[in-house]
Amino acid sequence: MEENKNLLQADLGVTYNVKKIDTEDPDMNSFLLRLGCYEGEPVTVVSKKKKSCVVVIKEGRYSMDNLLAEAIII
Amino acid sequence: MRIAFAGNPNSGKTTMYNALTGRSEKVGNWGGVTVGMKEYPIKSEYTGGTEAIAVDLPGAYSMSPFTPEEGITSEYVRDEHPDAIVNIVDATNLSRSLFFTTQLLELGIPVVVALNKDDINQKEGTKIDEKSLSQKLNCPVIKTTATEQKGLKDVIAAAVALNGKSQKAPYLQADIDLHDKNAVDAEDRKRFGYVNDLVKNVEERAVKSSETTKSDKVDAVLTNPIVGIIIFAAVMFGVFWVSQTWLGPLVADWLVGYINIFQEWVASQLEATPLLSTIIADGIVGGVGAVVGFLPLVMIMYFLIALLEDCGYMARVSAVMDPIFKRVGLSGKSVIPIVIGTGCGVPAIMACRTIRDERERRATAMLCTFIPCGAKIPVIALFAGAFFNGAAWVSTVSYFLGLALIFLGALLVKAVTGYKYRKSFFIMEFPKYKVPSLGFAFKSMMERAKAYIIKAATIILICNLVVQLMQTYNWQFQVVEEGMENTSILATIASPFAFLLIPLGFGAWQLAAAAITGFIAKENVVGTLAVCYGLTSFIDTEELALTGGANEVAAAMGLTTVSALAYLFFNLYTPPCFAAIGSMNSEMKSRGWLWSAIGLQLCTGYAVAFLVNQFGTLFTTGSFASGFIPGLIAIALMVLVVVLISRKIRAHFDEEYSLHQAAKASKA
């Protein structure tokens, strides 16, 4: 099962490693990197809503919209 | 020496700055409260006699700015050469924070690391070996709890001791072309690798961050798309109700009693000189007193908003509102300026800096003042009291109509600017919840109350005096005789404006004059009305009822309840005061946007008042109020201007777009 999923398809509470980030917005990619969200780093989705989800990156919790979550491949 | 305070957003920089300097700068439990630089001398009890100035900077995740306010920080530490940097690190998120720390350590300026929020770490059982960390980073590392003023003395002592020294960097970035994005990103990854190894060695956590906690369950409710919005509406309604309908007026009644006694005393002292008595007792004391009488309402609201801002709720509101705001072309982060705007428009407009997208940022700055600010509370309370028997719905409708206008305005901006599809991402850190500090809220309330009184005693006082003089004298500088009020300077200046307001239901020159002085400060609307109509105990509706009633006020102004509501809305939704317009100018950085904003606000105020007056009159009396056709023509002209502007922008936009295509084609 080495299929690529994005954060929206992640199971709640399971920690995954980021494989790729592509928001098509280089500044956004760099911003995520500086929060500690980049290839090889662990991420966990703790809750999902219709249009957004809460993601744990490093020791912080962030609310992000699904558009952004889709761009994070795990 | 100058000590710069730098660190990640919401790590506690301003809390520490306030503790060290004794200032009361705005703090709140979300990232991006501080959006500009502030400096002030540190109290000598911390510096041991050395003169040191603390420089508080906006939070930043790194030296590469993502939003405008982050740029202020990186520019300052890079170009202004402070003598030392206190790097405030959120110790509950060491692995993220140290990324910025290692960048700061490369600048050569001595750094002191303050491991802040130590209290939370102790509670959660996270242990950090600060001695080992200090050795590895080549700089002092001190545990602090800024909210309880713990460890601050040591931090400043360490910074003072390092004055004049230089900093050896523990980690140096390879020499790369800083314009090459990929190379920079690769270096940033390496830096994080270094930080990760470092953290592994010095930190021990009892609880894994990814575990679901109680606060996640609270988040689930607060950010639920339906329940979350209902809760937010209920919370805001509660704030307005407590401050403006229940507790606020209760305290205000009591205060107004004393103001009246004082005014009567002043008048009795000046009995011998009736003119002076009119100017001082009615003009100065009466006008200022009318404004100060509403102070309790404003104070209680500030107190409640401060509690909201302190507990960590604001970030959740942003998240829950983001999908709705996105639909109209704003961002979830637009909520923060709107909530701050209930206090004052100036900081609200400045808070727009944290919005990354330029169009969203400008649109938010343009629209956020539709939410009535603290200075408009007296106006609302006056009209609710005099015309609606103090009904709670007046203030509630004022706020929610303001919110509705923000949505409609955003849709208009979206339509006019020619919405192009662009990905607008939303990401916001959820801070840990904390019990809001009553002491902090009290301090914040007193600070705002002080500012309110100072404003009343300066700007409002001078305006009232000028209004009083202009009303007392005619152009020949003779005292206007009774029955000849229309010849006063004020009346002749305000009358042409009053003419334009006839379709809105309030064509009296006194009302026009009050609306105009309102642009200097919104409290002036109340002050000027008090002066023009010689009424002070506006708020004390009960007393008015005894002396002839709220009807007396209503009759004096020549307004029906419908036109009174129209007048209130006109004052609430026309452009804000000059201070707010000035800050709009500096945030938008565009003449076109600024004038569009002022134009939009003028049109909105006019249109809302027109609709309320005409249709309200239609429903209550069965026919339209006077000036329906001229008003309709005015509105039609406004629509025409908007359409023309929109066409122009779109044509320009298409041109630009086709140019892009051409450029792309030539590259290929």
C-alpha cells in the first residue's frame, strides 16, 4: 500500500510522514516549510470538518482549509 | 542600549514587553496581535541602572517574511543593529521556534533565549535541559513565564551583560544565492534537521502533541460549521447586551446623576454672566458630560472583549468563519479586525496586516469599520434611549447590520475588481486555551477608559466649544437672538448639507452639523447634539420621561422614530473618523483604494439611511417620506459611478491579463 494520499484522506489521529507539498504557490510552500511541514516530517490530522481540518505540525495545532490540506501529500 | 524582542507569533513578546516597561500594549492569545514596532525604556528595577530600551516586534516564524508584519521584524533585526536580541521562544513548541532562533544567532548580535510559557510545560510535564541548550546555542537560555513575571529579571540581566559583545553562531547557513528559492528551501531543511537533532537531546515530553486532548473536543464544537457560528453570534450578542443594555446603562445612570449635579453647580457659579454660563456649562460641561456619561458602556465592552481575546477563542472564530468569508472574497482572518473594530477602528485596520492576500487585506481594511466602534456606542445608546425606550434590539441590529454590510460590501468589491480565480489558503495556529486573566482585562479596560476620557477632554471638548461658539454667534460676530437660530455661523454652514439629507428624513441643520463633526470623532455626534439642543441627560431615559420624556428629545430634533433610526444608521455606516481614514490610507498604500473606500462608505451610509427612512415611512404612514425622487436619483448616480469604475477596472484587468499571455507566449 504505497499509494499517495493527501491530508484529507488521512485517518484521524494517525501520524504520517509528508511525502510532497505542492500548493502551486512557492511562498506558501516555503511558509509551510518554516512551520516544520516538509518532506519527511510527521503530521497528524486530529479533526476534519466539511471545509477545514486541524493538523498537528511539530508541537503546534493549525487549522487549515481543505484546499491547503489537499496539497500536502502523505 | 536597545534590546529587540523577537520570536514566533503568540510566544509572549508583548506580554513580556508590557511587564518590563509597564506599558499596556495590546496582547491576546493568538498569533499576530502585534503588527507594528513599539519601543519604551525598561524599568530600572530590571536593568540594574543601565539605560535600556525594549523594542517589541511583530511575531515571525523566520527571517523570510510571509505576511507584511513579519517583514517589519526581519528588517529591524537585520538593518537596525539592536545591541541585543531577546528571543522569546514558545517553550511548548521548541522544535518550531528554534528554527528562527538559529537564524537570529547568525546575525552576530548577542542573543538571549527566553524559554517562555514555562508554566504550561511544567503542567504538561515537558522537561527542557536549558543548560545543555545554552551550551549548544552559545547563548544564555532562561526559563520564563511572562504572564507571572517570572524569570524576566534574569533575561534582562543577561542581555545587559552581553552589551557590546558579539554572537558566535552555532549553525551557519552555507553560502548560497539567496535569490535561488530552491537553494534557500534546501538550506532551510538542513537547518530544521539541525534543530530536530538539538531538540531530541534537550527535550523530554510526557505527552505527545498529536494525542487528542480535551481542548480538541472543545475545538470540535467551536469550529463546527453550524454550532460554531451560532456560538459566536451568541457570544457577541452577550457582549453587546451586557455592556449596552444591562450592566452598562445601570452604571451609566448613576454616573450621569453626578455629571448633572456638577453641571448645575457650574451653571450656578456663573449665573451672573449668562453668556459665559451657556458656553461653559452647556457647551463644555454639557457636551463633554454627554459623551463621558456613556463611558461605563464602553468600559464594560472593552473588558468583555479583552476576556475574549485572552482565552484563545479568536483563532477558532477565524477558522469557523473562513468558509463564509472566503465566499464573499475575504479571509477568515478578516474576523479579527472586525472584532477589534468593536473597540476602535484604528487598530482594527492595522490588524489587517496579518492577511496575506493584498486584495483581501485591502477589502478588509475598507469594510471593517462598518462594525460600530466604541466611539459609536454613545450614538447608539442615545438613539436607543431617546427614540426606542432603550430597546436592546437597536444595538443588536446596529452590529449585525454592520456585519451584513461587510458581507455585501465584500461582494461588491469582489464584483468590481473582477474576481479572478486565485487560490487563497487559510492556515492559522490554534493557541492553547487559557483561563482569561481578570487582572489583565481590567488593566486593558482602564487603559482604554483613560484614552476615552483624554479624548473627551481634548478633541471632543474643543469641538464642542467651537460648535457652541459657532452656534452662539452669527457672521457679524453678534450673539444670535432667540428665534433667529438659523442665522448662526453653524446653521449657515450646515444648512447646505442638511438639504442633501432631506431624502433621508433628517434635513435639520443641527443634525447635519452633528454628522459632520462626527468625522473628527464619532462621539462628537452626541456632543454636538447635546450642545445644539441643550440636552445632557440623554441616557437617563427615565428622568427624561419625568420631565417631559424622551419625546421631548424626539420633538426637539424633529425626528420620527423611523427617521431617527435612519439618522443613527447614517452615522454608523458613513466613513469612520479621520484617524481611521488615516490608518486606512497607510494600510492600503493605494490612493484608488482609499478613495473607493471613502466613496463606498459614504454611499452605504446614504443608501441605508434612505432605504430605512423611505420604506419605514411607507410602512408606518402608507406613503413615502419627502424627497423620495431626488434621493432615488442620488442612489442611481452612485450605482452608475460604481458600474463605471467596475468597467474601467475590468478593461484594465483584461488588458493586463492579455499582456501576461503575450509575455508568456514570447518566453515560450
